[in-house]
Amino acid sequence: RKEVEQDPGPFNVPEGATVAFNCTYSNSASQSFFWYRQDCRKEPKLLMSVYSSGNEDGRFTAQLNRASQYISLLIRDSKLSDSATYLCVVNIPGNQFYFGTGTSLTVIP
Amino acid sequence: ETGVTQSPTHLIKTRGQQVTLRCSSQSGHNTVSWYQQALGQGPQFIFQYYREEENGRGNFPPRFSGLQFPNYSSELNVNALELDDSALYLCASSLGGGLAGFQETQYFGPGTRLLVL
């Protein structure tokens, strides 16, 4: 079983739409969680950390549900520039970081 | 820009050869993690170095090894290269060594693209 499971998509949405990505993790002792964004042939870049209380950064909202072992990312009012691959990341005991396979998003004019 | 640099940017090797990839961490960071990213996949954690010691390792064979230097830069060495080692190798710089409960953010370098023929 993979440490992190993520729907690869692709998600194709029109500009202005709201889109949500989910990611599940298998290790209940996982201790920190992140969303990264990766553009084609570029390195991953931190989008936001994910906290139990949920956190918001402009159009982006991240949630963590420890009981169900999933994290989510909500993007409101999608822009063309949001087109990218979104990667969820989990840090498990023993200090190992596990990435999902990434979810591809294309925002269409 | 993250301030994390990697060299070389591209590399072509043949099966059985050895390769060394290099990473300079962001100023003030004491931790470097290495990842392998195959085409269409997420990055796979190879290992992490914190203050010159290995501080966590993923599911990679011993022919993947590393070093961290006193200035916190790092090397990834891969021996006996196989075709499946062809990938983008990313290093990520952070501060904290993954201490329990510490919400550690990693900053990635641009990567080295390795092709094994």
C-alpha cells in the first residue's frame, strides 16, 4: 500500500471555477503535511502547509482530517496561471517525506 | 528563487557507471533531502542529511549513498547505474532536520536530469 494516494486527474476546469483535490495517507502517525505545486519540467514549490485547524491563503484553502487520514486543497476562482501539477506531501516518523503522484490541473479560458 | 543550486543540470551515463550529483543548500539551512522523480510520478524520497549525518532513508538500495559537508552542501552518489535510474534528481534544503512536531518546509533546487543508456 502506498504511503500517499492522490487522484492523478487530469482536472480540466474553466476559468473562475472552484476545484478540490484530495489526498489520503496510510500512516496514522504522520506529523506534517504540505501541498506543493510543480510546473512542467520545473522543481516543486511550496504552496502551503496544512494544519489541523485548516488554513487559507487567498484563493487557496487546505484542510487536514486526521480521523479519516486525508488532506484536501480547494482552489476558488481558478486562474489560467493555476494550471500545474499539485503534489501532496506527508512527513512520517523516521523523518521520511512521501509525495503523492500529483494531480494535474488545466484551467481553460 | 529558493537559493538552492544543483549541478550538473543534465547528465548522460551508461549502465554500470557511477555518478555524483551536487547540491548547495539555501543559506542558513542545515538539512538536505534528496529525491528521485521519474517521468509522470511524484518525487520519491531517497534520504536526508542533517548536520553531516544521514537522518532518514527511503526505500532505495545501498548503491545510492550520500554525503553532507560542513558547509551543509551535499552530494548524491549512485553506483552501478541501471536504466531505471534515469530520472530527475531533486535536492531540497530545509532547517531543522525533521525534528518531531516541527513543520519543516523544504525548498527545492532545479534538479539534475540523468539519462542512463
